[in-house]
Amino acid sequence: MGQFACASPKLTLNASAQQSQSTTSTGFSIPTQRIFAPNLSLSWLLYDFGQREAGIAAAKAGLVAARFANDQTLQTVLSSVASAYYQSLADQVLIEVNKRSVGTAQKALDAAQARYRSGQATVSDLYQAKAALAQAEGTLATAEQTQLQNEGALASAVGLPVDTQLRLAPLQTRIDPKLDANVKSLLQQAIAQNPNLQNAQAQVAQARATLDQTERAGLPSISLGANQGLRFQQSLGRTQTNSIGLTLSVPLFTGFDQHYQTAQARAKLAEAEANRDTTYQSTELSVWQGYYAFRGAVVAIPSARAQVENASEALKAVQAQYKVGYATIQDLLTAQSTLATAEVTLAQNALNAYTALAKLGAAIGQLGSPMFSEHTLLDPTTAAVSAGAAPNVHLPDIAPTSHLYDHKEQSQP
């Protein structure tokens, strides 16, 4: 902010008070002298060949960069919340899948025991069915522990204690997420709105203005100075002094400091431009990859849903066939495994789609805006259950705030 202050005049008040007494070698004492002297001075830089304006431009660009950095921090927080949220939803689906697998395995064991008692199955059928049930129960136990870990991560990302219990809306696997935009328009939005890229561009503007200021530091400057002083001295009364004038300052030699400062400013500008170009490329790549990762996951959802439906019907048929002896225990266990795999695949594809959409929103810089909250469930209402209380906890939509700041210079790839 010091660069803004340099455009204003500076007014300074100084005051001094003094008391003195002198004694000669012969013992003669001069009367005590008391002096009080207030002084008011004014200094105002009138013209410095653009150095002051360049400093102000650098300060403004630095302020814009700081605000975009704050926006990027918000996007990072939202991205971590979204990732943890969708992972928790997927964990819920996996637990339901594993619970159904345990139930199906138990039915297979019951059927094998019934056939064994009637003499229609061997003891190996029993052991295979028991092994399948034990495996399903172990998978369920692992999924439940994973869910607890990921719920703690979600609570921490939201800012709640890690032991807070959250009730979340179920993961949507029957409705395909949609995005009504093509990759070209998303790339254009990212260039204009990605806070990380805008921060890099603002740093380039700041470095360029700093270089301009440094180069102009060796030019003359003209300043106005005015002074008014009063002197009150015992036995002499009041004395007043007034002065006003212009000062021309011409730096002739600074020990090569000007040369070194300019070289350093040029290097920082080159570094800022390289960082901007790298950020542009990484942003473009993130949007591109996020868009096609989302499309790939969405395309796979109908196929996975069809696999679940067909595997479910196949399991019903094999269960009926096994009871009457037209299918083996291997056929039954294979059908169970196929259905469980299909259900896990469907949940994973849905998770991939929503996660990719969240990453795409973060890459564009709009995560938390209406465009990326309506389809990604970024504003669910969850219930936090802690110490017997069940307060509602809202994951807020936090839109980027960079549009509030007047940053006219646009990023150029």
C-alpha cells in the first residue's frame, strides 16, 4: 500500500524544547536560556517520469494476485470436500453390495446344506459355500472399516471433528450426471476464470510494472517543499521562518545498483511469464482430461447398469436350477461373484463420473458455482450426530470471488 501513499503530499510536524546554562571560568553565570521551536514541513513529489505510476500499478497487480490466490485456496478446499464426499457415497454403495453378497452367500450355503442332507450334494459343496460366505463377510468388514476412515476424512475436510457421524444422500446410480457444455467452451471459461491462472497472469503484470518502475528509478524527479517554523527563546521573543521551493533530483551514479536492480527485475519478469505459460498448459490439460474422464465414466454407466440387471436375473435362474440339481455349486458361486462384480463396477463408474466432474469444475475454477453444484450434489444436507445432538450441516456453495475485482488484463497463451 506504500505505493499508493507516495502520490499524496507528506506533512510533518517537528518540535524541540531546550534549556541551557553556561558558566565562565571566572565563575560568571549566563542566565538560563529556554528555547521551544515547532516546525511544520510539507513535501510533495510532483513528477518522476512515471516511476510513481509504475509502483502503483505493481501494487494493484499484487493485490489482484493475492485475491486470486485466495480464490484458488477456496477451490482447493472445495475439491477436497467433493472428493471425500463422493468417496463416502461410494463406500455406502459398496457396503450395501457386500451386505447383499453376504445374504446371497448365506442362501447358497442353506441350499447346499439342504441338498447335502437329502443326499444330492457332496461335502465339498458345503465347504465351498462356507468359504464363499466367509469371504463375503470379510469383504464386508473391510468395506465398513474403509467407510469409517473416509467419513473421518470428509468430516475433517468440512471442518468438523473426525468422529462426527454424517448421514449423506445416496449415490445416484440410476440417473446419469450431465454437463451441458463442450470442451472448447470449458477451455475458454478456464482461461478466463481459473484463479490459479489468473493469479499467474497478475504476477506477470506485477513483475512487468516492477521492471518499469526499476528502469525509471534512474530518471530525474521534481518535488515541492515548504517549511514554516517558529522559535520561542527567552529574552529574544518569537522568531518565524517560512520557505518554499522546488527540488530537482538527478541520480548520477549509484554504484551500479540501478543496473543490478533492473537485471533482477527482468529475471523475475521472465520467471513470472514462464510460470504463467506453464500454468496455462497445466490448466488446459486438466480441463481436457477432466472432460473426457467424465464422458468416459458416463458412457460406461448404462453398460454397467445393464450388467447388474442381467447378472441379477442370471443369479435367480442359477439359484432355482441349483435347488433342483440342474446347476452345480460352482455355477451358483460364479453367478454370485458376477453380480457382486457388476454392482461394484456400477458404483465405481458413478463415483468416477462425479469425481471427474468435480475435478473439471476445479480446473475451470467454478467448483461450487451453480454450473457445478446442480449435477454434482455439492450442496447436500447432511446430519451430524455427535453427543446425542443431530444438527444439520450444509456444505456451502462457494463461488469464486475473483469477478469482484477489476483485473482488466487477460491471460494470453
